[in-house]
Amino acid sequence: MSLLSLIAALLLEQLHPLATRKYLFAWMDGYVDFFKYHLNAGEHKHGKIAWIAAMFFPLLLATVIYWLLMSVQPALACLASVIVLYLTMGFRRSSHYFTDIHKALRKHDLSEAQELLSQWCGNSCHELSPEEVARLSIEQALLNSYRNVFGVVTWFVFFMAIGLGPVGAILYRLGLFLNSRWGTLNKEEAGNFGDFARQTCRLMEWLPLRLTAMTFAIVGDFEDTVYCWRTQAQSWPDPEEGILLASGAGALGVRLGMTVVQDSAPVFRPEIGIDEEADVDFMQSTIGLVWRALVFWMIMLLLLTLSNLVG
């Protein structure tokens, strides 16, 4: 059922991508703010209680609905899983930025590419060269494909395997959301309230991030991926993100990172990857890498499903 649900959700999003999730995010904002307002006393334990309370109700509801649908008709439970994936996975959620930047660079329209990248990153990128725009776009694409696809798929499949339905997809997506709302709070403003959300998010990221990096090695340049992962990931400001970016750069054979100018100020970043400077052709290669990785996961899931049936 996991494989069928994933394939159906991917096809649905390719055929009819969700135009906006602003209503869903608006509801989630109000939901998590309720717990923050009532439980935030600036201590770690309060953040822990708020996180558990915020997670408990959606996960319990999703589990109960899934079990009820399974008892009535498994096809309905499969449909519910597809809907959850459609709302949480977002394969094309921000890919239009990458596609439009790629087209703009192909047309040598640097100003349009800079404007699109600025909207995507949330920082001014109007002083970047074409190579720097391509480089940052590749980095954004790798991070977004991981968070919107591979991270969700990992926890979806795991919880489906233990009979809890699409709870894993909700857990991962809500965990990221809580971290973005609570884990980034200023210490002076919220004390240690956001620490637990940040710690649990890192815990949830540990397995899918490394599975994604290993997949990049398998479907890309294996030796260069392993080399970049081992020698360069720790130098990135966020070593966990560094694993993904270094492995992606190694798999593609491209250099990422390096100092760029954003918001009229230099942003110092270490160089990761090897071989060639990023350009518009490597942007196309990035799309291929992500799709190969996703197809590889689907094949592995198919083999696991068949082995289960045979067993």
C-alpha cells in the first residue's frame, strides 16, 4: 500500500500540483500559536510539553481515521494516505522557482533569474553572477527536494510498515513546522522554549538525510560523493545540511558553497564539491539526480513489497 500511495500522490501532484498551501499553513500557524501562548514559560520542559501536546492530537486523529478506514475498506485507507502525501510531500511546491530560474539563465536574462532567486531564498540576490545564481539555485533545489520529498517518504514508509498509516508524513511535516516556529525563536524572547522542537527536528532529520546522501552516491558519482561527504560536510555552517549539499555536489561533480553577496553584504561559506563551476547545465543535471534518486527509492520499495508478499 505504501508504494501505491506514493505513486498515486506523485502522479496527482504532477498532473495537478497544489496551487497554494497558504490556508493549511494559516491553520497550522493558529494551531501551534495556541500551544505557544498557553504553555510558553521560557523553560525547556515547557517546550517539551507543548511539542508533545501539539503532536498528539493530529497524530491520534490520523491513526484512528486510518484504522477505521482499514476496517471498512482498505482502498479508502489508501486514498486517505494519498491525500495526506499530497498535502505534505510537495514535490513541486517550490520547483517552479528552479524551473523559471533555469529558463531565465538559458535566455541570458540575469535580472529575472536574480529576482526569482531572491523571492525563493528570501534574501536579495541582485548582485550575483550567473554562475552564483546557478550555484545557489542548485543548493536550494537539493535542500527543498530533501525536505519536501525524501524526508516525508522516509517517515511515511516507516510508520506504514508498523501499521500506523500516513502518520509518519504528518509527524515529519509538523516537526519541521514546529521547529520553524519555535526552534528559531530568540533566546531573549522565548528562553529555552524552542530547544526541544529544534532537538527533535534534528533527530527526525538524521536517518532520511543520510539515506538521501547515500542514494545520491548510488545514482551519481559514488567515489566523489563519499569523498565530499567525509571531508567537506563538517565545514558547512550546519553540518547536517552540509552532508546533503556535499553529497549532492560530489554526485554532480560541481562546486557549491563559496562566498556570495546577499543583501549587499558578503556571506562567507566554505567551498564544497569538486571539479567544475556551477552553470545552467548543472541545473539540468540536478533535476536528473533528484529524479534518479526518487526512482531508486521506488524500486527499492517495490522490491521490499515483493519480498514481503513472497515471504
